[in-house]
Amino acid sequence: MSAFDFFNKPNRRLFLKTVLTGLIVCAAPLAAQDLQIKQSLKTITETAGLSGSKSIVVMDAVTGAVLENYNGSKTLPPASVAKIATTLYALSTLGAGTTFKTRLLATGPISNGVLTGDLILEGSGDPRLDTDALGALAEQLKAQGVRAVRGKFYVYAGALPYQREIDKEQPDHVGYNPTIHGINLNFNRVFFQWRRGTEGYGLSMLAQARKYSPEVLGIKISTKNRGLPVFSYRSVNGKDNWVVAKTALGKGGSRWLPVRKPAEYAGEVFRTVAALNGIRIPKHKVTEKPVSGYSVAVWESGNIRALTKSMIKYSTNMTAEALGLNATIKSGKSAGSLRASGQMMTKWLEATYGVRGAKFVDHSGLGSDSRISAHEMARLLVNAKWDGPLRPLMKEITLRNRKREKAPIAGARLVVKTGTLNFASALAGYVTCPNGRKLAFAIFTADMPKRASIAKKDRERPAGAKAWARKSRVMQHQLVRHWIRTYGV
């Protein structure tokens, strides 16, 4: 018999006695009061051992009635839970079936294997373009008989305004803080590999994908005998230049590093994969102005629905920012910066879903200046409708009722978006209860003084942040179990 079955029995005293004698072990190291049938939300939050502020609301997902509330009107950083808002913004503004097309355009005829005219790699703001996609374009060009380009080679990057980074407060080397531009490649990251040899370290930068993984020569990296910082970045003559501390490398390894010149990156990588297909192309030139021509090759991304589902599952910041900027531009508004585009999304949420008092400074939630209350996030979920387009795109997680129990809570289903920043954690989503009742909830926690005290160099892994986040997750799951037991049986 599971702990959940016990909740359906009339003999509550027998159940509590069984628990206390150790015959049933509760999931995770939770406080004993978590085993009570109707434990108060206040007790859970106050025994979580979690510093900082909390904002928590659970609603009936059909009627919108508030069932429980703890500082529900307090606004806190939503972290990646902001991608819920971005998903709705993109689906509505761009259309669920819309795709991005990256094209090769030509301005002259093809004769005897030679394109007599210019070739243009035309970006569309696609967040999912990768090296294999550029390889597919090169293969299409080869299939048309092209072996050389006699004119110029342009990379058009004006589909989206250049954003050097999402959040300027992040360390230079973290791949989750990418540059955004009108043409983006491999989430605007390059794969750095190193291996120690008899004469020092062998370093390489790769545009890594499944089929094509060419070396990138336009992005430089070197080692230096030093302690900290492990990585440092400079732009030298318009090119990315990295220095890594030799003492941190060990025998070998790899990691992704952000690319700050994505159009230059895309131009070099396309020339390389074209050469691998026997096509000679001159050195590229980046342009923000459209160059007209006829289409000779096209690569099409998955549609917006597929992109947002992947974005929610993997919490990809690049996808969120590119979709948000594209949506703002499609709506006819100015998208000169992520902050301006985030403001437009905030206004759209208010006009479309009645969200009040929110502030979004980007579309991914990476910027900690974004704010929304648990009440307004839960209300957004309710107003997005249980049978609307959002819920099927969210990530399903298994909530078990006992420690090391493989089976989930019978009849319960949980779909969510998680969010984590240093000393900020969020969880929001929908719950289907065993009795069929439908809930929508949002849980925001943040210790803003601790966030503010972290030095920039320590922001990738600050002391204490991992343990703090673990406590927040335990509390989140504890709350969801409590709601299922209270409203779902």
C-alpha cells in the first residue's frame, strides 16, 4: 500500500502511527509535518530553511479561484519561468506553424560550375541554425552544379538587432549568456577542446555538429600561466580572442564558449563546409542591409511550436531571446534592445492576459531585473486556458510519494517550467490531481541580498548557491505534494 492510499483511509490515527514507527518512508528528507493530510502552506515555507523572500500561489486552473496564497503579490525574479510568457508571445505573434528560412541567394547566372555574381547567406533570426544546416545549404549549392563563386560573398545579419549579450552582469565565458544577431550559429557557441601533450597543450575551436565539425580559425585562444580568471575575453581587430589559465586545464577536456561575432562565425564556417563540398567561395563580408537575389538553396527550421517546446524542455536562452525579438518585430514595434523588446512583451501580456505589475527586461529570464508575482504568473497560466496551446508544450516531471519508489503518485500529472539563477529559484505549471481537479501554481523564491553580494568572477558557481537551490527545490516539491493531497483526493 502506498502512502497515497493511506490518505484515502478513514483511520487517520492508524496512518500517523504507521508513519512514526518507520513502516513508510516519505520521499526526500522532508520534515515530519509533510506527512499530515492538510499541512499548512505557511508551515512548509517556514520550515524549509530557505533564506530570502517567497511568493507562492495555487489556483483552481478552471475557475481561477485562489486556493492558497503566501505573499502572492510580492514580485520576484521569475528566472527561466519567464519563458512561459515568451512561449505565449511567440505562439500568438509569430504563429505556431511559422518556420525560419535561412537562404542562399545569388545575383547572377550559374554556368559551367561558376556562379557569375554575388552569393548571399541570408539569416532570418533563426535560433536553431547549426553547422549541419550550413552543410545542407552547401550540399544544395553543389547539387546545382556550383563549384566556384566569381562575385562577392555576403552574410546578411540584419534580421535582428545585434545584442552582445543577454545580461551584462554575467561572466564573459558562460555559454548560457550568448550574443543574439540576425544570423545565429550553434546557439552562438564554439566548442573548445584541449589536450596536454609533450610540448604543451593542443587547443582547438570547433563549430561542432553531428555531420560537420570544422575547425574555426577566426576565433583565437591561447594559454597563460596564471590562477584566476580561468577565462578572459577581448575583441582583437574585430575577432574573438580568448585566454585560458593553464593551471585549470589538467590533462584535457572540452566546453562551449560564447561567440561574440556570430555573423563572422557563420561566414567562416559556411566557407569551410562549402570547401568540403568542393565549392570555392571568397572571404565573406557582413552586411546589415538586405541584398536582393534569387534563391538557390534554403534550410528551414522546425516550426514555432516545436521550437518553444524544445526551449521549455532545455531552457535555451538563445531560443527565447530570438523568438521574443522576432515577435516584437513582427508586431511592428521597435526591438532595438532586449530590454525594449521585454517591455513590449510586458505590455502585450497585460493587454492579452490581464497580467498586472510585471516587468520583463528580456525573454529568457536571465536578467535578474525582471519581476512578476506568483499571483500574476498563476493567473497567466489560468488565463492561457487548460486546453490552450501552452500546457502540452511544458515539461512533464515525475513526482513520487515515497523515497526510492519507482512509481509516481497514482493519477497525478505535473507539467512545469523551472527557473534557476544564483539564489533565485522558480517553479510554475499545471497539476492534474487524482480526482481530476486541475490546479495552476507558481512558486518564486529569491535571496536578493545574497545575489547582490556575489562578485562577477564568482557568478558561474558562487559559494552556497547550490545548497540554497536544493532547499528551494525540496520546498517546491513538498508544496506540490501538499496540494495534491489537500485538493486532489
